[in-house]
Amino acid sequence: MSGELNWVVALMPEAQVVIDAFSLNRIERKSGLFPVYESSDQSVRLVISGIGKVNAAAATAALAATSESIRGASGWINFGIGGCSEARYGEALMASRVTDAGTGRSWYPAPVWPKRVDLPRMPIMTVEKPVVDYSSFAGLVEMEAAGFYPVALRQSSTELTQVIKVVSDDPEHSIDSLNREKAYNLCLKAWEGMENWLRAFREVISAESARLADPPGFEEWCAGFHFTVTSQHQLRRLLQEWHALSGGGEPLPYPAKGNGKWALKFLQKKLEEKRRGEIAG
């Protein structure tokens, strides 16, 4: 499965579940100020941010700086524990809205997978300090999502940038009884219920990665001719159309000379000839 999946997690007890699930190893050369873990094929990566939205934002930016994926084609998840205004102890819940209690700013993650595999959704409020009384809140309360979300969104999209929190305390379970072992066990137990959703999420990442990937021949054409950023987008679309029409099996004639503008006209002409041939056939 292609495409990169990035996790931003506050503390090790929460992160350990992800590390074990994907057999991640710590990568010293990429750690910097934050511990970074990767799978052997580098398709899954995780950073431990520490508590708070400032730390979450900085760790997300640090992980993004080491990414080699196509912008817009990587998945981002902020995972961990959080409190809830409803009795949902131990459930994995996904953000329908992320709101920064300090600024009032909100973001709206969008689902794109089948409803049958979606996780329950709730609004999330990111606060500066731990909360013990949830009577004035509706939904989840935690301390990192609003730091993570706008930074990760610069690398991806609302569909591929998600927040998942496991309820660690609610009206029936006090935060005072929470410790490292309980946090780990809650995340581990909730993980099983996340697996179908996670599989569907990675399929979306893979499809988007394939859609945005450079088509065969793109690098060669860019090396042979000078294209502006705008004309590179046009070249990418024309090459994608050529390979779609030819089924990827027919070599594309390559112009021997000329500038980028002339090369695009050459490719457009070859596509017109190909289309006429398809229609005639």
C-alpha cells in the first residue's frame, strides 16, 4: 500500500500502541527535539510531541519537515486520550470539529470512507490546562488537537487530516485515577475497534498518492525542457491523459528540440492524433 501515514501523539503510553501495531523503530537521525519512529518501508511515521498544543504544533512541523511524500497525498492523525462530557469511557472517537478554546478558531475534518467503517464523531475542544469538570463542554476535551490540525493541514487535506481520541475520563470515571498503565491499556483496547476505519483511511491515502504522483516520463520532459510551474501542471495532466489513453503500454514520442511551450504543443498534437485514432477504431 503506497502513501505515507503520519501520527502525532503526546505521550509514550499512547504512542506505544501505534509503535507496536506497525513495528516502528526509533530513527535517531530524524529525532531532533522530538522522538521520531518509522516503519521499515518509511510508510508509517510517528512523533511524540509532549503535552499541549504548542508542543503538538512544533512536533507536527518537525515531522513534516522530514517527509518525502507528495504534498496533499499523506495522511495525518493526532491520536491519544481525552476527557468526554458523555459516558463514553474507553471508546475511540473521531473529531467532527476541532476548536481552540483560547482563540475560538475551528477546523472541520471531513470523512471520505464508507459510513459503515466510520468511527463515532464528536466535537473536540483543545484547552490550555487539564479539565476535571466537563459540565460546561459538549464532546471531547484534550490539549493537543488545535496545535496539530492547522500545521498538518498545510501538508495534506481535511479528508486526510484526522483526530482520534480514546476517552480516558468522563462523568463516571475521574481523571484522578488515570496513570500510564491505564492510558496504554485504554488505547490498546480501543485499537481493535479502529482497525477497519484505519484500513479504509490508508486506502484513501494510497489512492490519493497514486492520483498526485508524477506520471511516467514527467521527470525526463522536465529535464529536457524548461517549464514554468503552471506549464508543469499542464504537462502532468497531458502525460496522465496519454498514459490513460494508451493503457501505459505505448511509448510517447519525445520531441528532439524546442522550448517548453513548443513541447506542450507537440504533446497536445500527439494526444489529438491518439484521440482520433481511438474514435476511428
